[in-house]
Amino acid sequence: MASLQKRGKDSWVLYVELGTNADGSRRRVTKTIKASGIREARKLLAEFETEVETGHYIAPEKMTFAAFVEEWKEKYAESELGIKTLDIYLRFIKNRILPVFGHMRLDKIQPFHIVNFISDLGKEGSRQDGKNGKLSSGTIQYIHRILNNILSRAAEWKLIKNNPAADIKKPKVKRKEIEVYDEDEVALLFELLEKEPMKWRIMIILAITTALRRGELVGLEWKHVDLDKGIIEVKQSISHSINGQRIISEPKTHKSKRKVSLPDTVVEHLKEYYLEARKKRLALGDAWKGGDHFFVFSNDEGMAYYPETPYLWFREFLKKHGLKYIRFHDLRHTSATLLINKGVHAKLISERLGHSNISTTMNVYGHALQSADRDAANKLDSLVPPKKEKRNG
């Protein structure tokens, strides 16, 4: 038997009777909820009764952190987080967070437990990949973000009074200096690419001239390329695969959906590449496996590349030619830095990169922007009259 009682504005107490104990006392489970009216309260009561009767309800004072993670995953993470983000979250939860907090009662986790946890992550020997050293500051901040997310939901759902991670100082990220190519190195790179297959040459050219992310490049389709206007429309990305299947998803933020103008010379290269791609598709006939997709970059059967493929190819290419090693993602940084050095406004660069706001651009490329600002100031130096010598007497 279930019942409810109003306790205050939008506050209700739910009761589910479970009979009597051996000493004759009543056995019942209670839960306090927020509901805007009697109809919503009754609906929540019915759900609560079902949870209790099926054994799925765990009283907050008995719930372990590990048990709550399962609730968090089902009721929040699987619907609110992207596929790739969820996969990363679950790996960190399994390998880092559950070994420390899994056995603890949810309501017994205190801020100091989290402070100790974060501190231990930053110590020597904290890596789990067999390498010496400690976790990067970025990884530590990411783990803190996951833990904070989980405990925020617990507080939001009234399983704990407060989120113990909320008031803890967010771990600082020590930004590494970005490795990029200068103009001479880019010129050499393009020269060496002339000996490579056209698809790789075009991919690297686009990476440098458009600053598209790796996932945006492998997810790019010809229908998103306007060769007449010289514009690429970034509408999707491939950043993950499940059981061998590439997952196509929309960009994470509104700003990531963007139109990027192409240099005229790049358009001419793309026109030639498009004709070659169409010939190959027609030649494949029934062997075509791209379906309705016509990816700009694909394997010999028309299927999109895995996100790791460009990175692996580029790494081997640099090694083969003895070029300075930079990551594939650093081609994006190279693009932004070259534009800064050319005097392009930070706001325009931010829009090409698809940053959510200009402050992100300023933070990532602050050093390059400061150097460009000094160069700009020096260009005005000739306009200022020289300081006159003081005459004696």
C-alpha cells in the first residue's frame, strides 16, 4: 500500500507500506520529493512504489557511490552525454574513481576525501600506462569534472544534501607551449606532399588552410563543399567508433557548426580531387560501401576513415622524411598561428576555429597574439617623432 502527504510548497513525502516487523512495528519506506501538484506527486508515488516492490529502490543512507554511478549512468549519462564523452567518462570512472570511492556510502563522502584523491592523482607514479611520471594537469582536471558531475546529480536528486566536490578548488591546467610549423616548415611540408597520394595531400592542405579538426575532416562529405563559392560547411564529425562502426554526430556546440572560406588555390586542388573521387566511385560500382555518404576522404571502398587513421598516417609521413614531429591536431594550431602572424583579427580566427567564444582563442593562442601585438606596435614606431635632445644652459 502506498500513500503521500504534502509537507510544504511543492514538497511531498511518499510512503510505501511493507507490512510489519517481528515485534509488530510497521515496516515502511519513505521518500521526500518535489512535485508541482497532486497529479505529478501521484505519478511519482506510483513509480516509487514500483521501485520498492521490484527491489530497485535503495535508501539514500545505504546507497554506495558505486550503486549510485549505475543510477547516474541510466538516468543521466546515457541520454545527456555524447557517445565518445560517455565512453571516456566510464573508463575514468572504472579505472580511477571507483577504486577510491566505489565502496563508500554516498552520503559519507566529504570534501577532504576528494582533496586527497586529487592530490594523489598529481603524485609521481600515478600513471597507469606503464610510463614513468605523473598524470597531466589536464587529465586530473578532467577526472575532477567527472566526479563533480556525478555528485552534482546526487545532490540534484536529493540523495545528498550538498555536492562535496562543489566548493573544492578546480585543479589548474598547466598549458604546454603549442608546437607548430612556421611558414618555411609548411612550405617544405607541402613540397614533400607532392610525392604522396592526392587524398593525403589534400587532407593536410585542408587541415592547415581551414583549421578543421581531425574528426571534422574525416566526417566531411562532398555535399558540404561548395566549389563554386569556395566554402566548406562544417555540419558533422566522426570522433568515435563502436564495434567497427564510425559514429557520425553533429558538432558539440553551435559555434562548431560553421562555414569556412577556402583559399582560391585550394579550391582548384579540390576541383581536381573531386573529379578523381567521382571516377573512383563510379568504377567501384556495386563494390561501393559508402551508402548515401560521399566522403571527401575515404578508404578504397568509399567508407569514412576512422579518426585515428589521419594521425597514424601523418606520424609515419613525418618520420619517413625526418621532419619535426607535431601532432595532427597541431596542424590546426599551425593554421591559427599563421593567421595571427598575418595580422588577422582574433575574432575572425575564433570563428574559423569554431571556438565557443573568443576567450578560448585568446587563452590557447595568447603567446602568439602578444607577439603579433608587439609587431603591430613596432609598425607604428616610425610615426612617432624621436625624442629631442635637451639643450644645456
